[in-house]
Amino acid sequence: MKEHSAGGVVIKDEKVLLLRKYYGDWVLPKGKIEKGETTSITAKREVEEESGVKAEPVRKIGYARYYYYNQNNQKVSKRVDYYLMSYKAGDLKPQNEEGFALAEFIDFDQALINLKHDSEKNMVKNAIKQYKKIREKDDIFK
């Protein structure tokens, strides 16, 4: 079984948007692609649904692939495409129905410490590199 999702690394004021699950793990916002959506549209929608923040995709920064077992004990191959995103508006409001207790912008170094999964840490590292390159030439993050 295959699953395709998309998510974002939202940067605002040299900080990254992270979500904390009720059980304590810190993660990036992401979710399943709905019919008719592109990965960038999904990333934008999921960031807003899960965190309350409006953000715009700037560029694709990579993808993560992993396996897990669903409720029916079926092995699922999951791919998550990630985008570097710039904060536009909104107040932090974690989506409780999805199991999120907290949405917060966290300093780059602390975000890398907080994130549980190496694949997400790598996406944040990629995003920070791209952010620093883009910031020198463009004011998209202002």
C-alpha cells in the first residue's frame, strides 16, 4: 500500500514552525494529498489546518520516504514531499483533533534538537540552507 503526503518547513524571523503531539514528539506539519491537489497546495493547506498559520511555498526542498503499519497491520510505503515556506499571517492554533497540543516557532538549532525523526531534521537543515541563500537575494521572508 502507498501513501503520498506533503508538508512544510515554515520560517519566520529565523525560526521554524513545529508542532508538538500530545504524547510529546515534535513534528513538521504535513498531511495526505487530496484529490486534485498538487503537493504545494497540500503543503499550504496542511500547514494552515494543523497550525493556524498561512504560509506560501517558496521551493521544494526534498522528500522523506518511510514505512509504517496501519491499523489493519498492512505495511504502508509513505512519501512526504516538503517545501520551504514563508510565513504570511495567522495566529498559532494547534489542531487538537489531529493530536497536536502546541504550535510554536522555534530557533533553528533548538528545532533540530526537538524534532524526533531524522528525516524531518534533514528537511529542516535543507530548508535553512535554502533560506539563507534566498534571503541574501530576495525579501520573500520579510
